[in-house]
Amino acid sequence: MAYDEQLAQRVRLILEERPELVEKKMFGGVSYLLNGNMVCGINGDQLIVRMSEIEFMDALTQPHVRVFDLTGRPMKGWVFVGPSGIAGDNDLKKWVESGLRYAQGLPPKK
């Protein structure tokens, strides 16, 4: 599946001051990794965000948000945010920063 390149560019602008982040093709789209841990990604026109359990439960109450599930096995702590939930730059930044906070608290992957 192709991913929304305009959305990817918007995410890159938010993360541009973080040179330690790596962009990698994943999940049929593109993902952004910190020390090997996913911060966020894009699948089609949706943002994928990994977050703490508390933020995850709160996120699921938000409009345009659903559990991340590509295989029929929902992933706890991961959400899809639909286009309407990330239309504004401040909304997108809020979601990306949530994923960044979570990834910063994880040990680096080898």
C-alpha cells in the first residue's frame, strides 16, 4: 500500500531537529524510529502512533482514533489516527510528540 507522501513530509518537518531519528519503510508505509523503537509511522493516509498504556486508553476516546491492527491482532499501545484527526499541524504535532515521548523511555534496540 502506498503512503501519503504529503503527510510524511509534514511529519519530517516536525522531527527535523531530531537527527538521531531514522526513517524506514515498514507496515506498507514509512516509520520513524528512535534507537530502533518506533515513534510513529504512516500507512496510507493514517498516522500510526505508539504510546504509553495511559495515553493509549485516552487516545481511544478521541474521534478519528482506533486501535492499530493490520493482521486481525490488535496491538495494545498502538493507534491509527485518521486524516481528520491530523488535519491541523498542531494536531499532528501532538500525536507525533506522544510517540516520541514513549520511544524516549524505551531501551535502545540492538
